[in-house]
Amino acid sequence: MSTKTTRRNFLKVTAAAIGMPTIIPASVLGRDGAVAPSNRIVMGGIGIGPRGRKVLDCFLKQPEVQFVAIADVQEERREIVRRLVNREYGNEDCYKCRDMFEILQWDDIDVVQITTGDRWHALGTILAAQAGKDIYCEKPCSMTVKESQELADAVNRYGRVFQAGTQRRNVENFQYAAHLAHSGKLGKIHTVHAGILKLVPDLAWLPGQPEPDPEICDWDRWLGPAPWRPYNKDYVRGRWRGHYDFHGGAGLPEWGSHTIDLCQWAAYADDTMPIEYEYVGDNIIGRYQNGVKLVMRLSGFKGEGDWKVPGTCPVRFEGDEGWVESADHGTVVTSSKSLDQEQPANSLYGTDPIKHVRDFLDCVKTREKPAANADVTRRGHIACHVAAIGWQLGRKVQFDPVTETFIGDEEANRMCSRSRRDPWYA
């Protein structure tokens, strides 16, 4: 297909060739509760695995979305998505291919969902923005400080709407916890706590195995911008985590992209990041310019007595007059019952992206910035990467949030970027 190919042109030519009648169904005109084509958001997907299918299911539930094509380097995964979409629509229209450029060149696709592994998130977003698409991208959205910068710069340069898959900003219990921090009911916020996973050293390569047929799994394209290494089936089945070439930040952004993001939000720090990072056991202590502390920790989240806040991705916001904790099961625990009066009666489980997807689609229409936009993502992700670099170096580090560089530490600055394998450089 040429870069001017569209599905509409294809259908027009086909209709003329076989003499299809010009009867226009009510759905085309937006009658009978249907959304007219002029108001639809046409969507394609890039790299949709198990998590991606949960996100896709949320998109398919939205009446104005029409999902038309899936690109994935693994045949098994693209066929699963094709069948899922066709079952939803009751037809056989979903197109599948292994090359994402094939769907990026369709000028009538408005939005792409990028849910590849981490190594492709930033570059995929940049390429989609250049192609004029709005983007919903899973987290972590970058592998390095530089990729965080490049992603946000590209989204802004091309005027695209971008939503990172840090969906907890649109989940009620976390919204309520942030509301308490912002309302002044906790007093002046002095410490915010983010639950993280234990940081891990780089794992050794898995044993090399014969590469499959590229139509089954295109290993070269799966690697993309990452350094070459021999194929092993376990990588493509999810065991890429812990390998620094595929999983940036020593694993810190895996949860930190959520919880540090929430702490940035609660501390009114979306336009900055901590300036200092030090290491106490398994905890990382960050400090903002205004003196607020960001504690990245593995454990120690508790409500009253020995009762723990249930769920993954816990956060705690502390002020000089009270505190609040919450996590993925939806429960909010506070230091005083008076703070519970406006607590939401029901909340999504923290991993549910349904309202996050809705926020994104609304912004696609209005061209406003969604909750987890590129600028918010840039700074929250950079905080993750900077904390991980200090941990890898084994020393306290200082960082300038204006220049987005380490202060007086050239070794750390060299770790802010990595080269991309030819031809995948921006």
C-alpha cells in the first residue's frame, strides 16, 4: 500500500467494481443509537498482548471507537486480537499484519494503542506522533531519561493527544487520596510514600535458540531498538523483565511509574522532580526543592494498628495534620475518621483502565491534555530513571529538574541515554 492508501478508498473502489447498490444504512447516518462515521474514532493497535487486550477491551466498549487493524510481530498474538475484535463486531473485518508501519500509514486511523514491551514504547510513540496519530501507550513509557524527553517533545511538536497507561490517576480511591492532600485537610504535605518493587541487577542472557520463521515471530523486529542478542522463546513469552536491554531502570519504573506518578500529583510536583536521591537499605529517599520528601519503599504501609492497606501499588501522603493511604483494592485509610466523610462508596480495582480510556477519548475529541499526558509522564518517569541510576552507581546523586541533568556527575549523565540499534534511531 502507498502512503495515500485508506480503507475508505479501498471500499469505494471495491463497491464500484462489483456494482454494490448505494443503499445507505441508518448506522451510517448516526441513527438508531449508532455513531455516525464522521464522529467515530478509528483505531489501530501495535503489540497487543495480555495486558494490552485488557486495555483494548475497554476501548471496544466505547460506542464511538472502531478498531480496524492490529500489528504485532507474533502471529499468535495478532490472530488472538483479530478474533477478539471480529467477535465483538460480528464480522471478519479486522486487518492483521506484522509491520506497524503498514497501519501507521493509513491516514484514516486516528488513534493507536501501543502495548508492546518497554523497549518499543518511546520510539513507537514518536513514530506514531510523526504519522499524525493520537496515542495511548502502556507504561513504563520510556527506558531512559532521554527517551522520556524525546517522547514528550515529539508529542508536543506534532500536536498529538497522549495518554500513558498510568491509569490510577483516573481511579476513585487514588483521586480521593490526592484530593485530601490538595484540600489542605492533611495540613502542609511534608512526605509522600511510593510503593516500589525491589530493584534488581541485570540478568544474564538466556541460552540462544533457533530463530522462528519471521511470519511466526519476527525476532529482529521484536528486538527493535534494543541491542541484538540470540533468540530465546522465553523472552517473547514475557521473561524479558529484569534484562536491562528490555526493562529499563533496574525494574523501578515497573511500579514506580504508577506510584511515584501519584506522589508527584499529590505533592503538586507534576512540573518538577526530586533534586536529591539517597539510599537507605531497600528504600530510596528523594527530596524536592521545597523540602518535601519522596520515600520509595518496599513495605511499611499500614493503617491503624496492624491492619494493612490491601492491594498493590500502595501510596501514603503525610501532612502536619494527618495522613492518607490507599492501594489497588480501593480502600482508603486515614489518620482521622473526619477525613473519611467524602470517601467514594465504590472504586475501580486499581488496574482497571476503563475510566482512563474514557478520559483519553474525550481529550481526543476536545484536544485537551488527559490526566497522564506526555509532560506529566516525562517528569514522573525521569524521577524513576534517576533514582535507578543512583542505585546502580551505589551513591547519593543530585539532579537539576530544569536542565534535567545530574549535577557534577558525568558518569550518571552518560547513563541517561543509550544507543539504539540501526536503523531504529530518532
